[in-house]
Amino acid sequence: MNAETELWLFAVSVGASALGGMLGMASGIFIVPILTIFGHIDIRSAIGASIVSVIACSCSSAAPFLKARLTNVRLAIVLETATTAGALSGVLLAGAIPTSYLFFIFGGILLLSAHQMLAKRHQPAVASTQPLTYRSTWRLESSYPDRALGGDIAYRVERLPIGMILMYCAGLVSALLGIGSGVLKVPAMDTALRLPIKVSSATSNFMICVTAAASAGMYLVRGNIVAPIAGPVALGSVVGAVLGARFLMSISNDRIRILFVAVLGALAVQMFLAAFGTGLYGGRA
């Protein structure tokens, strides 16, 4: 692989990671289709590189959330047992699922992500201020500081068994498609476990690294992580994550949602076309 290609991979990863940072998502959901559509890279190698980039981004961004006391570490450890099991199952299934099916599944996930962002316009998250009760038998209840409300907000974790099932599914999808499972974890924590959205996002970010690491080991053994591809992608993703966080402060929520839906919609169409053996940009990767 020449220097020009490596520079292109770095630049693409910076842009994809910055876009993912602005939209509150891991960069993998953008990196994989971009590498397969425009770079003509095999989807399994693209997924392997994406998983490495997710690990790098998660490790670099987890510390600020921990410092701000937004991450529920105890809950993350409990949920990660289910997510890791799902990730290992996804890796095993990935070798048996045809490439065309992976493209089709990916298109569905992209559309689901776009729908979730549109739904947030009408369903704003509200922090739970209900008193803690005896139902919190796992001692997962906690609190987080909220500057807008001027104090610590207490919350409890509800319907943990349902949450564990959803975490398993999130891990499986993450391993199959090489995306950060936050796109599924955050809605699951928000709707099933009834967590405040800030806690859901921070805890999901803390868990992403472990989930991706479990998948990365299996992809490495299979030879799907190609160093000349994964290296520039991981480095560019870290740089892009920092830039995305800065851009987020200067862009309105409405513009972010519009950008999100437009980008994911275009990528979803291309992935569906690729699943049927055609494409807008040179056919199947």
C-alpha cells in the first residue's frame, strides 16, 4: 500500500470520525461504507479496521465522562457481560454470512439509526428524578451532576433482564458490522432501563471499547485486520473525534439531525444496491 492510499485512509477517517462525533455516534457506522464504496476495500477488512478505530476513539474519550461522574461503572460491568457474549456470537456468525447479506443488514442498521435520530426531535430525553426504591436490588442506582438543574440528579435502573437481552443484540450487531454499538445501546438504556440520556451516552461509550476489543481479537486471528489499513484509520479516527467534539459546540441540534439523516440515507441506499450486486459508485466493493 502506497503513501497516497494511506493518506487517503487517514483523511477519510478524520472526516468520518468528526462527523460521528458531531452526531454522538462511533465512527464505524460511517467508515465501513466509505471504505467499501469509495475505497473498494473488502467489507470484512473494512469492518476489522473500523473495530480498531472504535477502540482508539473510545479509550481517548472515556476519561472526561468518568471525571464528570456521568458513567455508571457498576452498570457498565453488568451489561458488558451480555454485550461481550453478543460480540463473540457476531464474530462467529460473520464468517458464515454471505457478503451480500452483510451489505443488506448494514443498510437496515443505517436506516434504523436515521429513524432514531428523527424520533429524538419529538421525544426529548428527560432526566429521571424519581426517588430510589427497593426495586434496585442490584445496587445499580446512582446520581450524576446536572449543571442546568443545579445539583445531583438521582436515578435508578429498571427492567434489567430486558436491558441484558438488548445489550446482547447490540454486541452481536456491533461485531457483525464493525460499528460502535452505541447506536443501539443508548436507546436501549434510555427506553428499557429508564436512564437519563447523559448517563446512557457516557456508560455506552465506556462499554464500547470492551465490546470492540472482544471482536477485534477474533478478527485478528482470522486475518481480517490489515495493519496498513487499520493503522491510518485508527489514527485518523482519534484526530477526528477531537475535531468533532469542537464542531459540536458551534452547530445547532436541528442542523445536526438534518446532516445525520442525509448522510445515513445516502449510505443506506448505496449499501442496499451493493447487496443486490450493483452500486452508485463503481458497483460492489
